[in-house]
Amino acid sequence: YMTTRHLDDAIFKLESEAKWPISVISGIQTIKGVKSAVNDENTTRLVVTYDRRMVNISNITAKFDQQNLNVTLLNQVNHRQHQNTMKKEEEELEAS
């Protein structure tokens, strides 16, 4: 709990149907306070885990603006809450 209590997940969607540029993902990972930036299976969504004490969403979206990417913030949630939701959805899929 102590290591994750200040972490949030921001879920972004790339508006073009193209894949996330590797340079953007690696650029976001270099922001101080960002713990990870991972794109999902269909590659149009990007989950950025960051320490909300050190990073604002605007720090992250500035990287998108620099690359002229059209990006939408889909959700911003507590990291542990997001992990629990994903685990619950996975368990529901396995049960059906």
C-alpha cells in the first residue's frame, strides 16, 4: 500500500487508428515521477502510471502536443483501484 498510494493511472486514447509512436512512449517514461507507460493489445490506448505528487496530467499531455498527436484522456483513476478493476474483469471473463 505504501508504495502505491500516491500512484494514479491515466488512460489515453490515440484518436488516429495508428499505433502509438515508440518515441512518445519512451519520452513519457523519461518524465520524473512517471512509473510506466504501456500500450494495450489493440495499441490505441496508453496507460500511464505516475506519482501524482510529482507529475500533473499537463506534463504528460505536453508530450503529445509536441508530437502533434490527437489524444483523448479516457480516465484517470487511482492505480490500485485500476488494478483491482482489471483483475475483477479478467476473473469475470474466465468464469464465462
